[in-house]
Amino acid sequence: MEIRFPAEWEEQDGVLLAWPHANTDWAPLLAAVEPVFVRIATEVSRREQVLIIAPAAAPVRSALEKSGADASRVMIVELPTNDTWARDFGPLTIYEEGRPVLLDFGFNGWGLKFASDQDNQATRRLARLGVWGTTPYRSVGLVLEGGSVESDGQGTLLTTTACLLGPNRNPHLERQAIAHELSLRLGGEHLLWLENGYLAGDDTDSHIDTLARLCPDDAILHVACTDPTDEHFSVLQRMAEELRAFRTRAGLPYRLLALPWPQAKFDEAGGRLPATYANYLVINGAVLVPTYNDPADDHALAVIGAAFPGREVIGIDCTPLIFQHGSLHCVTMQLPKGVLA
């Protein structure tokens, strides 16, 4: 059977979001973070559907109406959630013989770091409510977060050893067994493992979507630190060396595009926050890029625009998101063509 894990830049039906609320860690930051979610949902609604899960629909719908979102493309489902990181508990979509199938991998709060009992049931509950329509739904007995794997849609997967081999995710599986699962479940015939790369303040054990992203035409966008005094300098230099050594399935080097390094951002306690431009989201006709009120913002938008020619590049201030150690891609999950049709 032909199994294909589509690239993010392929045509989509919609994007899944989980709304922040008072029973999440966002409670003290709701006034700052809700406008970020409103902006993301509004931009998506102008191009495709937005599927939102929230404990109460009315306030979300009201906020989106005020922002000018396309109401005809907004669907809100009332469900309980622990948090808002839909990238990691939402479904991964594959195509089997050209038809979409939703895979519901296990989510355990990034290796048992945080409560995840409600989030881990979100995709299943949406299936029971009929949200996925006739698209097949399949529960998979493997812990795997969406932010931990990148696909080019043609059998190449990019990931990190720090995350996928973490002792609190699938401790019964060694590297070779996990590689086999990725091949079996996602059609990953060409697996690229990054051994280096991290962001201070990141809770995910180096999710690939914070570090390096596969792009069209055998390109890879990656974070790059040019400040020798920064704690990330050496490890990101080593990561860049690994990326230069990677080869495509055809045996050719990748075209590497370095993202700028934003100034260090800190929380009130002095902890470093994981600001990264790699955490963008590709949607139909556009790329939504996190910005941080930083001098490097415009450069990041230009580099990402070069990787996705023909798409509108839209910067969204995601400074509030990094105070809970994630960014734009982390709070979204694209739903490829056919999932909601």
C-alpha cells in the first residue's frame, strides 16, 4: 500500500486550533495571548477553514467576528483541553492510496512533563462527534508529537534524536524500531536524524519545528546563531554542519537557508524564552511567520519568503506565545486536502 505523509505546503482544507482559557497555564496571560490566536484564526479563515476547540464557543465566535474573520469558514467545537498546543496532540494526516487518513498518535505532555489527559483525547473526541466526516480515523499506539517530524511529502522525514529517543516517550523502542515505525506509519523511506540543536526554554526536547524545516525544491530553512557569546552558538554550528552533510534521496546536498537569530528574550524570572523564526505555518497561498518585535523580524520574513515564492508572507507578533515556551506553528495543525471535505 502506498503511504504518503504530505508536506505542509500542499493544499489544505483547514487548520486546527485549541483556544486558550482560564483553566490553562495561559490564565495570567489571557489578555495578551488571545489576540494572537484571533489574528492567526482570522488570517487562516481568509484562505481556508478554521477548526477551533474551546470550552465555550460564544466568546471565541464574538472575538473572531470583531476581527473580521470569515464566519463561513470558522467551526468551533466545545471540548475540554489542558492546553493549546494543537501541533502536538492534533492528528497527523497521511494519504493511503491517495485518500486521507487521520492518525491519532499518543500525546503524554512531552515526556510526562505536563498534564495531557484531555489533550490526548481531543482528536478521538472530534471523531466521535463526526467532525472528520468520512475521513478514516486511526488510533496509533506510539507517542509522537506533530512538532517532532518534518516531511517533504515524498518520503523524506526530518527529526531530532533528542525528542524521538527521549526516555519518557517510547522507552521500549530503540532508534531502529522507531525508524521502522516512522516508515510503517508515515511512509518515511528517507529518515534524517539531527543529533544537535536546542533552544533554551524549550520544553519539547528539541522539536524539529523550532530548529529546521523542510521546504520545496530540496531546501531547508534553519535557525543560525551568529553570536559567539550566545549559549547556542556552538551547538547550532554543529547542527549546521549536520545539515550540510545531509543528502536528498537523489544523493544531492540540500539548499540551506539560514534564518536570523533574534535578540535574547527573557521572562520575568530571567529565564530564556525560545524565540525562533522556524516556527512558521504554511497555509494556502500564504506563510504565517512569528515575529517578536525584534530587529531581525524583517530579515526573517524575507528569508522565509524566498523559500516559498508566490505566497504572501504575513508576520504575526507571537511574543506572548513564547512566554509559555512555544510559538505559531506549535499552536496550529494543518488539515490537508480531503480531511474536511
